[in-house]
Amino acid sequence: MQVREVLVTGYGLVAPTALDAASLFTTISENRSCIRQHPAFVELGFANPAAGFIDEQQWQVIAAAFPGDLQTTSRQEWLAHYVARQALAHAGLADGAFARVASGIFVGANKHCVSGDLRDASRYMDDQGRVDLDQYLDNHTLSGGAFARRVDQQTRHLAEWLGIRDHISTHSDACAAGTMAIGSAYRAIARGEIDLALCGAVELMAHELSYYSFDGLGALCQRTDFSPQEQSRPFMPERCGFVLSEGAALLVLESREHAERRQACSLGRVLGYANQCEAEKITSSSRDGSKYAACMTAALADAELTSAAVDHVNVHGTSTQANDRCEALGLAQVFGETLEQMTFTANKSAVGHSLASSGAIEAVLSLMSIQLGVALPTLNFQPEKTEFPELKFLCEPLQQPINVVLSNSFGFGGVNSSLVLGRA
């Protein structure tokens, strides 16, 4: 079977403090963080209220652009629509373009935030903590009924709006979901199943339910002696956990044939992809980094490239002790002596960890690094103190030719994904 070339022709992005990709790239280039004290976490009295969150001023802009009924739709749908609009405009596509060709939509999103539903249910709770579900269901007024909002609500909205019928999927694979969505779209186009795809992720996890869940696992940073901006410290010895975040990024992928027919401008290419489930442990990988190394090697093999072809790596870099060490060991196994000629970046140092959408946001930033020839700095990184001096993370942006980027996403549950992105 002949494998077709897959081009990136557009993207859209929203992150904490940034309503588009260019703003986020500039923010990180200037060593500024998107992480702040979350007012809701302060109000709830959390020990560490730091988070990356889309603020109310941003939500006003996003909501104003949504064409539907704000009362019967969710913020996930508003955000998905806003970012998709950006991506289509960037690619020079009209709304009806997807309905006219074989197309697909691939969106990463983890479980719907049920904190609102739980808050409503708590109104019908007795002194022993038991909820009268009959009374709750009789009095619940959410459009569609109680617990009507689903993990695929944003996917369904986009598919209906754009008239996509050929391939519709939602990926709920923890921190790897956004990368998996992009990789799945790439494979569908490369195999000739579709010509056009919208792919990426939408995730709103900067809320109390996620905080309780990940703090219970010991995954969140609780170093209150650091300011919010200093708490995400990938690959530093004093790292102690990630900072919750949220956001969205969607990319337009096309077969080269389809893009050339409409004379689209190519922003980059998806060269290769790998996804593996290591079945090691739900919250950590093999401690020698071998499973991460296997995933990266598989992605390079899919791209028909050797490790020497990679100029830059956008690491998963969660700022947890186990993940960063496993990834550093895996990188050493894959790249060996060539590590000295490469640069690395850890975007979560500035943006926080937005779970499903982190891989999609990092893919967009990687493409921009290729386009602009700029490797982004890693915030809070001190080369003289790092545990892994062989990895050349930057403290300032570096102008350098970048032809190939490897972007990693390693998720809870042992779901590992790597993307290989290249110049158009």
C-alpha cells in the first residue's frame, strides 16, 4: 500500500493567558509563565492554589464567538468551536470544506468535568452523606437530563457543524490523548481513508475534582515555597509534581494531493507516529526508560528516519520525579552521543499540564519552532543544577535551523505516544 504524505495546513490554540498560538509562543519565548493562583482554588482553601486556567476575560471572548445557545451547551463546546474556527481560517478552509471530501475529526478529551453535576447532587444530600437520587432527578433541569454531558460532546458539536461523516472519534487516553488524536488522523490520511482531518484536543481540568484526584495520587506539586510561576520544574532535582492546566489545540491535516489541489500553504508535515501501551503500572513507566525509548524508536522507524535526523525534542516533561527520570533515560537510549547536538524543550514548565490537550498544544508549538527556526526555553531550568546535564534545555530562546522535531506524550495507564514532525 502506498503511504501518502500528510501536511499540516492550519492550527488553532487557546491556553491560559493566550487566545492564539502566536501569543503563547511569544509568552514562552519571553520566559513568562501562564501559571497563576486560581481564584477558585484560593476560595476553597487549597494548600497550593497554583494552576494554568482560562480566565473569565478569555471566556467572554470565547463565548461571544459561539453561534449556539450558551445555556444548553458546555464550555468544552464553546472552546472547541473557537479553536476550530482559528484552525480553519489559518488553513484557508470554509465551513463546508469537510462535507465535500472524505474527512474525519479526531479529538482528545478525558472524562467530562462532573464537578457541576456533583455540586447539584450535593443539594439533595442528608446528614449521613447519602444523596436522594429520585429527588435529584425530579428537580434537575440541565438540557438533556442529568449527567447528559458526555466526553465526546465537543467532537459531536464539531462533526455536526462541519458535516463530517467519514471518521469521527474521541480519544480519552489520559495525557497522551491529544497526540494520539493527531497520530490517528495522520494514519487515516496516509492510508488513503480520508483526505482532510481536524485533530487535536480540548481539555478543561483546572477544577477541584481534578485537584483532589491527582493530589490523592501524589502527582501535584505542593511546594508552596515556590511562587506559582516557579512550581513546574521539569528535570530539576527539586521537582515534586505537575501543575494542573487546561486549554485546546486543533490542527488541520491534509493529504498532499488534496492540499495541492486547493493550493494550500503547508506549515509542516507529520512524518511519523507511534502509540504503545506498556502495561507497566497505571501511574509510572518502566524505571529504566526502556518503554519510552521503544515508543520513540517506533515513531522514528515509522518516519523512516534515524535518530541522527532529529534536531529538537519537545519532551513530555511533567515535573514529576519518576516521569522525568524515565524520559531522560529513554532519550539517552534512543539518541546516545547525538544528544550533544540536539536541543530540548519542556513546554509544561510554562503552561502546566493540561492532560489531553498538552500533546496537541506541544505539537503546535513544535511546528512553530520548525517554521520560525526558534527553540523555546524551558522555564525554571538551571543548567548548573540539573540532574540530567546531557539534555540541552535552554534558558533563553535559541535561533537554530530545525528540520525535524520529536514530540512525546506519555500518559497515565501506560499509554505512550510520539510524533515526528518535519519541515514542509
